[in-house]
Amino acid sequence: MGTEFGYVYDYEFSMVDEEEINSKHKAKKPKTNGAKVLLFDIRTKFIAVLRTDDEEEERVLIDSERYDTSVYEDESDMFLCQHIFERLKDYWMTFPEILTLTRSAFAFAKQMAASPANERLRLIPVVVSLEVFSFYCAERGRIK
């Protein structure tokens, strides 16, 4: 019997106060045309999920990491993809999954930038909370 691996990704986006993110990108200035800086703080948790014969699951936090990047709101979402593609690929994410995540994160940040409540902000700080689940299926006491 071999090992059956599976990866599932869950993510959500939230706008936070600028003080919650420690980043060199915070020094980046808006463009002369007024385009705001979209600051992304990617917070990743790696979680192992062991499934047993009786359909029980045990979840164990293996590790976590955090990194950041920024793009301007008037740029393409592909700029964000270029900044984080290699790291997400290391998580065994497929290209379509990476595109979906980056496009969704970029759209969320642009929506926050356009909100009247954030009109005066020059920087839009967005947290991308990403959970990477690795599934291991156990059968009769063995990893299958």
C-alpha cells in the first residue's frame, strides 16, 4: 500500500489596521495619479489532517509562515500573481488555484480601496489568511 496524499486550500481576506502589518512595503507611496498601494500580508498555516477508519479526523498544526508584498491598485492582478506565484507553487498549488486566489485577493483589495470609508487611505492593508491542509488516510492502522 502506498500513501495517499491530498491537499486542500482554504483562504479568506480581511482588511486590517496598517499597524497590524510590519512591512517595508508600508513606505511605498501612492502613484502621482492617485493609485493606492495594496499591501498584502500572507499568513499561512500548514495543517496535517489524519483520517482514520472510523471517519475521525485529527488536525495538527505543523508550521506557519508569513510574508508580504505590494502592488498598485491600477495594476493588473497578474502583478500580484508574479510576486507570490513561486511561494504558492511550493505549497503544491496548481496554477488555476493560484490564479483564483490572487485574483480574488486583488479584487477584494480593490473593493476596499474604492470604499468611501477608505477614501483618505494611501495604503490598503489586506491580510490573506491561507490554510494548507495535507490529508493522510489511514486504513487498518497503516497510512495508505
